[in-house]
Amino acid sequence: MPHPPLRDWIGAHLDPLEGGAAGDVRSDFDLDPAHAGPPAEPATPAAVLIGLVERPAGLTVILTRRSDSLRRHTGQVALPGGRCDEGETPWETALREAQEEIGLDPNLVTLAGLSTPYRTGTGYHITPVVGFVEPGATLTANPDEVADIFETPFGFLMDPANHEQREGATPAGDRRRFYAITWEQRFIWGATAGILRALYDRLYGALLA
């Protein structure tokens, strides 16, 4: 597992679980604020797990490629997660969804805290939950939801030189800019890239200010 000072350093930059995520909220419109319009109310609560795994070469992040059979966001790279059930905390949702999607045993995850909330243009309010995953955890994709499971180096994802700004058309035909990260043959974009960019800003932004 990560050396204690590293785990403590990351945890110190996150919001505590019980206190809830505080401060700024990021969104799909961070790079195009003029296109945001009034927020859809009420937002649907959701959560994702940013699972950090300690490998000999360093920390990695667990990511998935969504199943080609899903109706929405088919084939896109995502963090394990989904909408919150009534009465669930964000971390309960993140752990439940990770178990359902990739077979991750919640007992093998040490929660560290909450990262910056993220609001999608489709009306979801996503709370990113950061946790350290035991390197011996066995992961199995649920074929109804996940086509592939892979790990990407944390250092690569946290390098701003790898954070591209791209532009594409929305289903409505509007043009929108968004963050994207390309690792090997994996194209990470949209909300997933935005959530990772927000984590970078939270962990390292103050060091560069």
C-alpha cells in the first residue's frame, strides 16, 4: 500500500467523508461558462470511486470502458460509479457501484475522502470518492455494464501536460470544449476527465499558485 506520508498528504487535500464535499463545484461547462445556462433542478445525486492502487511503479487509477450495449455513454471511459439510492451516502454509492460493476470487494478499499463535486450537463451532481485499493484485489467486469477494466498511472493523469482541451458537438448540435486525456489507446474525456482535472487542481494547484 502507499507509503503513509503519501496517503496522509493526499487525504489532507480532500474533504472528510462525514463533512461532505465543500467549496467549488466543477461542471461540464467549466471551459464554456457562457453555455451553461440555468442549472437543471433538482440535480440527481451520484458518486464515483477514484480507486488508487499501489503498484511497484507507483499509484494507478482504476478505470473502465462502458459496455457497448448501454443506452447512454456507450463505450466511454469512466470511473466506477452511478446514481445514489435513497438514503445512501456518496461513499456507500461509490463502493456499491464498484462492487456491482467490477467486483471490487469494499473491504479492500480504504477511504481517504471526497474530491471536488462535479455537475454534468445531463443533471447529475457527482461526488468523487477517493480510496486506496489493496493491490491484491481481484476485479471482474459485469458484462452488462463494463466492457473492460484497466489501470492508468496516477502520475500520468495528474500531469497537466496531458490535459488536453478539445471541442466537439453536443447532441443538440452546440459546440462545447472539454478536457481530454489520452493514455496509450484510451481516450478519457468529458465528466471523467473533468473530475480527474479537478482532483489535480485540488492536490497540486496550491503548489503552483
